Amino acid sequence: MMDGSSNSKPQGPARPVPVLTSTAPYGATPSAAPGTAPLVEFRNVWKSYLTGAEPVHALRGVSIKVYPGEYISIVGPSGSGKSTFMHILGCLDTPTSGQYILAGTDVSQMDEEHLAETRNRRIGFVFQQFFLLPRLTAWRNVELPLIYAGVDRHKRKLLAMQALDHVGLTNRVNHFPNQLSGGQQQRVAVARALVTEPDLLLADEPTGNLDSRSSADVLAMFDELHQSGRTIVLITHEPDVAAAAERVMRFRDGRFVQAEDTAA
Amino acid sequence: MSWFETVRSGLEAIASHRLRSGLTVLGILIGIAAVILTVGLGEGASASVNSAINSLGTNLLIVSPGSSTTGLVRGGFGSASTLTYSNAQALADKVDCPDVIGVAPQVSTEGSLVYGDANWDTTVYGSTTQWLSVRGRSMAEGSFFTNAEVDSDANVVVLGQTTAEELGLFDPVGTTINIGTVPFTVVGILNSAGSSASTNEDDMAIMPITTAQEVLTGSSSVNTIYLEAGSQSTLGAAYDEATDELLALHGIDNPANADFTITTQSSLTATASSVSHTLTVLLAGIAAISLLVGGIGVMNIMLVSVTERVREIGLRKALGATPKVILRQFLVEASTLGLAGGLFGAALGVVGSQVLPDFISDTIELSGAAIAIAIVAAVGVGIVAGAYPAYRAAQLAPIEALRTE
């Protein structure tokens, strides 16, 4: 089986070419658009856990490049390792071996202190359970990452309001999460993910807890963000959700098995 | 993350669990109030004992009967009645005891005073005319009894102010009252001496020692002989002279077998303060244990809080909170609980120190230093108790924390 297969979508010359490699060594992949550095680059990343006598390999040599402005979805059955991949991609965990270069910086050996800073500056998370703090109002939830970034109060409030405006919740800023519908809560979470202007928007089953209408809303929002040039990685197990992305990558047994263009 | 944000976040977390935080604060509060009150009680007791002893006069020697030996059984100090009025007269001898300038033997017994329909039980003393100067008292009305009245066993009595009031005597001098069934003429009223914790110096009656021995005690022994030295510097000499004189009078060669004890006011003070110090340490120790229990309560609550807020911690970490920030946030929460307990506990202690003396007869002396130390200790308890839970929170791996249930 040839894991190192890659497909590229026909696109304008300015668009970076999404590149996927798996066990193939770095450099063996088709080159990207010249002059554009990848935002995310995995080089033969392994992740192993020692649960018993035998080590369990959650990731088995994953290599991938994601260029700025791409909208990628990652699908795979549970236990395929896509959650582990997502954790490493989101700097929530570090690889056992291999390299992860994020925006030109090797983050694979970073300590928790620097990982936290990197997450704060570069990554916006959207989770299946929204993870809003119930005792804070919508705008106070949105300002949280700015607190850790050291932004002053007035600017925080301004940016949080702008982000909520952006996701269409201008009239819900002072509502508590339990006063909002699931779709609205997820939009608050998206506002929180965007408020720091991160390089990468990482969504983990963002529609998993939503009805189909709210799901469509959120996906439409992602589409719009993609149009405005955001880099989005969406992890899901629902094929029709995955299809919203520009490119779909399948994960199985700890590695990518194929990549396909939704347009293809 | 600034300290302001950390504190705000901590306060919000505390406010979101009002009942639980309140109960935790209560644990610390009780501990702190207990520490403050018990230390204050100890200080108050020690101060009142000291002032009672000081009110005796600083140049005072107190001669008490020693232990009695009946067969092989030795009684405790004061069990013997080895001191007599004639011993006191001998100690007044200017040749043998030149440094003793005042002698006041004293007998005491309980007596029932009757005036008209009024009936009052109090301590009745018998002494000589020097009692007034030796005990440092003065007269409010009338005069003290005279040497002539002592020599003639006259039935005259001097009353303390409280006693006179209780008997309903408004113009007491010259009035006749009964002690038991014996009539006495009131010749004077003592000035108020103030009351100490143990005895009320204003509730008493005093009469010539000769009368008291004849009418009330029926014995020639005296309970105590007060000796006054001219000054602090001659106190030691007076002590030696009195000891030699009494040993000679009692025919005792070896001072170790003395059947009397002479104490000085300073030795009493030292004994009393060491006793009250021990008491204070004991009470404060018990109070400290309750503070410790309060601290365990804080730790317990913080551990629950960390467990309960695993997802919040994970989320905050995902959003960029470093372990240091999380550690700080939980430490601030724990120390805020401690501080709140300390402040409220100190407030309760201050209120208690005002209210409690109305119900118990003891005084409570609060010191600002003790309160400040107690509050600092409460914050310290909070920080120490919060350290482990905060460390656990800080070390929590974000993916563990975000793992869906």
C-alpha cells in the first residue's frame, strides 16, 4: 500500500498546494507553491503509549503539510488515531518521535509552558462540547484567551465584542451559556477561537452536538472564514460534514490512507 | 495573566460556589476566633492575677502556715495552724526585725451579717491597725478601729463598700449590725479597691483580730501574717529576719523543716504567670488544632474543586493558560478562603471578647499583634492547604482534562 500518495486540487497559481505524505520521507513529496512556507508540517510523527507490556502506537509515522488558507477535514473511525493527531496538531500533546513544525517553529519538544503560549498565539479551538465556562457571560468567555495573552481590559472587551459581532451574536453578548441554544453556544466558541486571530482554526467534531440546522450554520460560518483566508482543520466522523472542506483526508490505523478532493 | 485577573478569576470561582466556600471559610473562621479568644482569655487571666498580686503591695512578704504532720501523715501547706497572734507581735519587734516596718496578722472566716431585714454572707477578717497601711487601703467614711479597740476585744467592725450597700446601710457609721448573733458597731467604710477576678476586695468586713479570734474563730492561730518591708531593697533582709525569728520562736533548727512559708509578691507573680502561661499555651494548642482542622477543610474543598473543574482547567490550558497561571489561580482561591476566614474569625474574636465577659467572669485581653498573627496564619493555612491541590491542577495534562466523558 502506497501511503505516500498525494493529490493536489487544481487551483490558481497563488494557492498553495495541499500536500499529504505519510511514511514517505520528507522531501519526497511534490513541492508546494514556490515561496510559500507551510503553516503546519508533520515529519514522520509517531506517538506511542505504554499501557501494558506492549507499546501502543497511536500515530505511525504521519507526515503532512498544511498551507496557509487551506480548509482540510480529517475523517476516520474512532481509534484510528485522529484524536491523537488532533492533540498534537493543537499543541495539546507532543510526539514521541518525529518533528512538528508550526509556523516555522519546531514545537515537537516544547515544554508545557511554551506549548501553552503557542496554543494561545497560534491556535483557535472549537470543541464538540463547546466548553464554555457556565459562570461567565458570552463576551467574558470570548475574552478568555486574550487574558492569557496579556491584552488589557478595554481592548479585550472591544475585541470580544467584534468577534461576537462577526459570528452574529451582537445581541447575545451578556447572555450566559445556559441562556443560549447549542448553535449559539458553538458560535460563541468560534468567536472565542477567532478572537486572538490565530494562524490555525482547529475544530474537533464541531457539529457533533448540534441539530442539522445549527450544523449547517456552523459549517456555513467555516466556509465564510475559509473564503476570508483562514486556515481550518476540521476533524469529524460524519462524511457530509467532512465534505464541506476543500480537502478530505482519511485516517486509519495511525496514518493517513488517502487524500481526496471534495471537488474531485 | 496579571494578578488582578488572577484574583478576579479566583473570586468568581469562589462566588460560584457560595455555600461550599462559606462552609470552608467557617472552618477557618472558628479556628481563628478560637485562637484569638483563648489567647485573649489567657492574657486576661494572667493580667488580672498579676494586678491582684500587685494590689497587695510590692514590698509585701506573706507568711503562711506550713504543713502539719500528724503521725506519719503530712498535710499540705496551710494545713497547720502554726502561726499565732503572738508570732506576729514578735515579728513587729524592732530589734530582731529592724527591716520589717509593718505587721498585719490576719484571720478570716465566713460570717453572716444582718442589719434589719437585710442578710449578707461575706468574708470576715480580723487584723490589727496596721492592716490598712500594709494592704494599701484607705477609709471612705469614719475611721479604722484603734489599737485600744484591738487590746480591748471591742465589738467594732469596718465594712467594704459593697457589703455596706448590700446591707442597705446609707449612713453606716455608728450603726449596729449583727454578725451571727453578736452585735457590732460599724466604725468605718473602706475605700473601693476594685475587684480582681477571684476575690472582691470591696465585699468584706474587718474587725480587731482579738475580737475575731474570741467571737468568730475561737482559736489563737492566724491564717496569714502580712509583713511590710521599707523598700524593695530591704525586702531580702526582712525575709531573712522574719525567717530566723519564726524558726527561733517555733524551736526549729533546720530551715528545711520550717512549718511556715514566706512568699514575696514577686515569687507569687512568677508562679501565677507561669501557671497562666501554661494555661494559655494549652488553650492556644487546642485552638490551633481547630485551625488545623479548618485547614484540612480548605484542602479538601480545593481538591474537590480541582476534580470538579478538570474540564475548566483543560479549557483554560487549551486557551493558553500556563501551568504557572493555573497554579496561581488555585493558590489565590485557597488563600482567599483563608483570608476571609481570618478576617471574619478576627471579627468574631473581637465581638466575642466584648460579649463573653458578660457571661463568664473572666476578662479577655486582645492584642493587635495576636489578631494580625492570626490573620496571617489563616492566609498561611490557606496557601499550605491549597498548595497540593493547586499543584495537581497545574500538572493536569490538557488532553486528559478535555477528554470527553
